[in-house]
Amino acid sequence: MTPVSIVLRDSGVFTIRPIQSERELEVDAVVAMVNRCYRSTENWTNENAILEGVRICRDSLKYNAKQFDIFVVEDPESKAIVGCIKTGLTQDTVVAKLPESVGCIGLFAVSPDFQSRGLGSRIMRFAENFCREKGARRMALEVLSVRNDIIAWYERCGYTNTGMSVDSAPFFKDKGEHMLQPASFVLFIKLLV
């Protein structure tokens, strides 16, 4: 796939492209950026009050790259990876098996240094367009029920709570993470037009 440009006023032209999972330095950069987003306290997207443990490791990222398309976003000046998203078509979500294939979103992260500039919504639109071109009519994502800030953001992006949920503790226990408060995964869907 040819890299795509994302133009942000006052921030430059970012490049979004498939991850090069065979490049160890790139894998390490994505792992560090994702863990910083989810496990540091320097941004509004962290999960420190909900979970403890590593959000993703090298092996998990490489495994995911074999199952789905993972895209990274590069800073126009430093060429550092400042965002990523996992996407593709599936019927299987953590919450439920769906009756038809949908576009899915996961491993969505934007570096704290680049948040609140519109980059996240542009990455989201990229993933939605990517899945639409593959034939998806709907997008799906799971969100922890206690993440009211992120839920509100997804709702502003057009995602709707399906009312379907599942306890998240077994999922995180299998990954070696520890829940600090009870939460469930809630399934959100968006119709693509």
C-alpha cells in the first residue's frame, strides 16, 4: 500500500503507512509509543487507574501484524512514530461473534505530544476508509466501560453503544495485566455511508 498523507494545520504533513514488523527498531518504537499512551500519566488517554502491566509487547505486536493490518503515523519533522491503529475485517470481536464481517479498530494510539490536534480523528477516518474499500458496511470497536472520556470521543466520531458487553478481567489476566477496578468491554458500532 502506498503511504497516505495526513495534513494538519499548524502541524505539518504526517505520513500513514503499514507497519514494517520485520524491522525491530520500528516494532520497538511502536511498542514504546503505545505503552506511553496507555500507561503513562501525561495524557488523557491513559488507563493507569484501571489497569497495570504492559499494554503491548514486541511478540504481541508482531502477532497482531500477522492477523490484521497495522498502520503507523510518522511525524513530518523527526520521522518518529507518533500514532498507530490496527484495522481490518472480522466477525470476531472480544464481545461477540457478529453475523457479518465488519471493519475493526484496535491498538489505536496517538503520542501524548500530538494529542488534541485532530490527528486521532484523521487516523480513525483513514481506518474507516480502508475498511470501506475492503467491503465493510460497519465498523466495530470495544471500549472499557469505565473509560467515559474515550467513550465520549468515539460517540463524537459516530460510534454507538450496542449494549453488548463482556467482563474484561479474563482477557487482561491472560495478557498478564491486572485490573485495578472492575470493567467490561462494551461493543460500539458505526455504520459506514
